[in-house]
Amino acid sequence: MAKDLIKQQETDTLSTTQVLDDGIHHVNNPVLDLPEIVKNYLGPVAGFHQENNNYYFTDGGASVEIKVVSDEIIRVRLAPKSQFLEDFSYAVPQSDQHVAVYTFEEDQEAYRVKTNTVTCVIRKADFLIAFEDREGKEYNKDYSPMHWEENPDFGGYYVYCTKVAQANEAFYGLGDKPTHLNVRGRRFANWNSDTYSFQFNQDPLYRSIPFYIGLHEGDAYGIFFDNTFKTYFDFAAEAYDQTSFWSEGGELQYYYIHGPHMMDVVKRYHSITGTHYLPPLWALGFHQCRWSYYPESKVRDLARNFRERQIPCDAIYLDIDYMDGYRCFTWNKRYFPDPKKMIKELADDGFHTVVIIDPGIKVDENYWVFKEGKKNRYFCRRGDDYFMEGYVWPGRCQFPDFTNQEVREWWGGLFKGLVEAGVAGVWNDMNEPAVFGRGTFPNDVRHNFDGYRGSHRKAHNVYGMQMVRATYEGLKNLFQKKRPFTITRAAYAGTQRYASVWTGDNVATWDHLRLGALQLQRLSVSGMPFCGTDIGGFSGEPDAELFTRWIQFGVFSPFMRAHSAGDTAEREPWSFGPDYEALNRKFIELRYQLLPYIYSVFWEHTKYGFPILRPITMVEQRLDTNIPREEEFCFGDKLLVSPVLYQGQQRKMVYLPAGGWYYYWDDSSFEGGKEHEVNTPMDEMPLFVRAGTVLPEYPVMQHVYEKKIESLKLLVYYTAQEANSYMYEDHGDTFAYEQQIYLEKKFVVKGAAKSLKITQYIDGLYSERYDTYDLHLVALPFKVSRVMVDDKPAIATQDNQGRYVVKVPKDFKNIIVT
Ligand code: GLC
């Protein structure tokens, strides 16, 4: 014993160097020579090699891969120890696209990877990377070389990229951030969070969309940082001339997406992450939701009220109380004794039933879903192999690992019973994932990550996306030919391939109405086109005026759903008395009248990747004066709205982009390129139609399939120039459009002082059910004396608004009005 003590004392007096020299490792000894953890920056480029369209550069230790993805998209990856991770992404299913030509050049200063459109310049002396157009205009460049820092707790690296923020450069995108459209001067984190009653500028919220657009001197580009870990973005907040993005793990991997048009940046972002599938037509109607409509008598009562009061509605939601003790895929038989019968009768009356499904599966040995999941080891586990357990609505829960293909298939199959009962759509909630008390899962939870295993640090931001993917794929499989409808709260980039989104638990205040208008515009330019807010506000009590103004904004929200929390007063379109009921009806009817246009705008998104809502900056990006405009926006190419967002507002200033416009409510004409003061009585909202538009309208319907269209109304807005409009038509709820069973119609309107010519081009294989169009000629500046339809005379009458009306065959080619 004494000998040991002496030995210990001797060791204590040894210097560290002696210990190391002796090769003895003493855990508690101060080790002075270990390298400190510091940020490492790429050094000068020391060499390169090429493999197909990938170019590899090294500074001797780290490597950078530059991949030509398409003519306009270049991907950059950094491997601190020259070991690239395997190429796998939930956001980008396929990173190889068609590239016309690309070349490689080297001179004394730099390497240049060139496509037809973009040049990526890699500077030899300092490894700074820049992107230029073919004329040599610099769009985006590194401020400092890419850098990284070892993460001793979890392994891997914190990875950083710092770019130059040009003077006056504006930044857009990043999903649902509840702040101004231009995010310059702000810093954000991406970590999906359940944020009940969130506030202006609160961050992060429910979604992680690490994609932004830079706009400088009228030219735009995009950066998509495809990293699922917690990521951060700083837009000239810390330093006025720098924009940085970084992550707590994973790879520094980003896509540079060339513009110069913002619309093209978004379109190209969609070309790698996918677009939203074409929603069923009914999903574009009005949806009524509440936490919760139960029992069955309440649901039937709701449906009856809609029909009796003649307020259009296509979907009714069942929130968590339809389940047995909040157990997913079960019914509370006391409240809903015969769900199939109820859903069938609702469907006969034109209502689709949408049900909520959360990820938490109740720990209950007598519950089949829990038993199956347990038997097959489908639930997430902690680092030490314990189950991930936490409390949500059903009490103690376990959670499927949706990052596992086998689990997703199982989950998709669980919807069989609900589909057999007639459910038409599924609402996935709480999938950040939300856990009461602690917010979300702890970081040590393990995930399959489709074979590329990882902790929750890596899987957190895609958990909700993979859940709704499993839901969507399951429903698609079970419905066979019909299009499912899905909605999710949490999302990562690419989720638009599987679901629509809503902005989560907002509040019934004017501030939140304004916030919603910002969030939907932002989501739309961030690749999440099918988005909506809880109309009326989830928590709190709106007054009649706020509710009606929110319905008006809802008409021009891609997803139109009223929703409210359980502890609020009843909140249906008729809840605020007959005067407001009439107003709410009028605007919900407007949504239904505009459906053929809205549907066509969705098609333009699905097929071409265009956003649905377009902020004014996107419409006229060359004008810096548009950057602060946040209230007016375009819905598709033809309609401009500026929702009323302030209490008691009697009039508002509305900016119209250059060109001619007509006020929807009275056909009066407005000159674009300037602001106009518009009156905003409760029964109107600023809504303008671009001159030259052919706007299709349905008659007022109580639900989308209520009426057979006998003759389709087309409003033709006069222009003295030439303008194109597009219309899309198909079955409305099948996937036949994937086999070209649709019609794409193009109308070209060309006006002169005393004439108007309309030409139609039709493409596709679908046959519409109607035979004729009713053309309503809006704001003709001359008296009509003759209408020739494909060289045959036709008769023009006048409607009660003084518009000329002509009935013409649906397949006309040329109409000349003089
Ligand atoms: C969450 C949702 C909300 C839903 C409620 C009950 O708060 O965001 O929309 O009504 O849970 O399911």
C-alpha cells in the first residue's frame, strides 16, 4: 500500500513530456501537446482531377468537388479529409440532369468549370469560389474559403461557407420564417419546432428549407444548402458585407442555381427537388376544420349548415377526437359509430373527409399498431437502445422511424382501414416531431436514414417529411388511380413532392394575418407552393371583420382552410351574424368561380415549377423600389391581389406592375408601373386582372363537382398589345395527366384601336364535357359591329355589366371582333 502511494507521488511529479515520452497514458494528466480545435480554412489549390462531370480540387488535405448538375446548376461539396460522404439526399432524388456542354479551363490564377450559362471559378491562390454568367458578371462569390471545425462530441465537423453580401443585395426564401420578405440583416436557424402561438421574428418554426435567393442589381441566383442537420443562415447580420451558412454536422454541400430571373431560380430549384403533384380539384376548394368536430351529429350538422346556407365547401376535417384515446388508425365508436356510412353520406353531399394522423403511437400492449410496430422493431431507439418514449396527445408514446423504407411501407399500409372507410385526405401533424415537455426527441435517438444511419441530429429535420412521404405513398397506393390529398406541419426541402403545408398554430390577430401574407409568399418562393394559414387564427378570438378579411386573403392562399383551437368560440363562415355570413359567402364563392384559373396555375407549378404566389419583386425584379413591397402579390401570372390587412382600413395604396390592369369588381382600367389608391369596403378587396388575360370562370358551385359545366365562361380582358393566357383541364382527380390525358390551351389576345383578335391553340388528349365557351369581352374600347368565329359570323349580346357576350365552339381557332 505504502509502496503504491510512493509510486503515485512519483508519477505526480513527472512532467507531461516525461509521461508522453514513457508512452504512459494518464487520463487525468494535463496533455499540453494535443492540437487545439480550431477552424480550418481551405488553403491554396494544390491539384485537381476530373471524373465525368465532377471536378475535384485539393489543397493537399481537404478536397472540393464541383459537379455540373445542369446548364444552370452547379453543386459544390467539401470533404475536410478528402473523404466525401456517399451521395444521398432526401431533398434531391436525382442530382444528374441533362447538361448540354461543359468545358474546363485553367490559367495562372484560376480553374474555370463552364456550362453554356454559368462559369464556376476556383481561384488557385486562396481556393475562393465564384459564379459568373457567360459575360463574366459575378453573381456570387466566397468571402473566405470554405471552412470547418471538428466536433469532438459527435464526430464529424461543423461546416461553414461565407459569401460576399453585395451592397444592396436582397435575400429571399428560407421557408416559413415569420419576418419580412427580404431577410437581409437577419440570422436564422433551421430546426423543426412545434411553436404554438409563434410571434413575429420567432425562429425557428416548423420547417427547414435551407434555400435562398440573392437579388442584386436586378439579377438573381439561388443557393440550396442541402444539409439536414441544424443549419444556420446569416444574411449580412453579423457583418454587413458577408452572408454565411453553416451546419452542426453533415457535409458542406450546396447547389448554386443560376437566374437571372427569380422565377427561373425557383423553377430550377424545383427541377432538382421536385414539384408538388397536381392536387385533386376538390383540394383547391374551401376546407372547414376545427379541433374538433365530434360527435357525428356535430359533423352532419356542420355539413347541413354549409349546404342550407349555400356556402361552398369541399372538405371537412376530423381532428384528434375522432380517434379512440388518440390512438392513430382507430375510431372512437361512441362518437362515430359508423364512420363509413357517415363519410359516404358526406361524400354524396359533395364533402371530402380529411383526418388527422400524428406520429406518436400510444404505448399500449392491446393496441394493434403498437404491437405491430414493437414486434417489427419499427420504433425509434435511444443511443443506449432504450425506446424513444415521450408524451403526446395519447399519453406515453413511441415513434416510428420514418427514415426506414420498411417502416414507411408499413405506415402507408396502415391507412387501409381509413381509406376503406372513405377518407379522402390525411393531415399529418406534430411531426417536427413534437414531444410534450421537452419539445422534441433528444439528439441521441438513432435513425436508419435509409441505410445511411444517423442520430436525431441528422434526422430531425427530415422526420416530418419522411412521415408525410410514407402517408402520401401509402394513400397513393391504396387509392390506385385517385390523387390523394395530404398536408403536413413539419417539412424539409423536397416535401412538396408529397404534401401541402399550413403555417401551424397562429393567432387570431391582425398581426398574424399580416404574418400569414408574408409567410405564404415566402413559402411559395422557397419551393413550398401549396400552402395556407389557419384562416381566422388558430388560438384566440377573431372579430367578424378580421375573420372576413382573412377569408378574403384565403381566397388567394393556395390552400384555403379555416381552422381553430378547441377552446375558442365556434368559428364557421356564419358565426359572425348574417351580414358577415353574406360577405364570407361572396368570397368563398369567388374562390369557386376562379377555380379553373387556380387549377391552371397549379398545373404550371406541377409541370414547369413556377411558384403560385409571386411577390412583386419577383414580378418586376429589376426595380429596387419593389423590394419593400410586401402586401401586394400575384397569384399566377394574371391576378394581382393586395389583401386588406389592417383593422378598419377604408382604402389602401396598391402598386401595379408595368402594363395595363383592370379592377376585377367593376372592369375599370388602371395603368401599371405606379401606385393607386383603392377603396376597400368590406365587400371588396383589391383584385386586379392583367390586360389581355383570358380568365376562365366556373359558375358558383357548392362543391367542385356539383354542376356540369354547360358552357365555360371566359372573361377576355382587352389589351392594345398581344398577350398569352393558359388554361389547363383534366379529370380533376386521377393521375391520367401523367399519360397526357389533359388539355393545355393557349389563348393569344391581340388588340388594336378598333379590333380584337383571339386565337386558341389546344394540346392534349382530354375531352372536356362542355361544347361551347361564353366569351365575355371586357372593356372593349369600341362598339362591336361584327364578330367572326373561324370565318363565320357570330352574334354578340351584352350582359348586365355592359360586356359583349359571344357563344363560340370550344375548339375555335380564330375570333375577330371589330
Ligand atoms: C396542433 C396542430 C393543430 C391541431 C392540434 C390538435 O396544435 O397544429 O392544428 O388542431 O394540434 O390536433
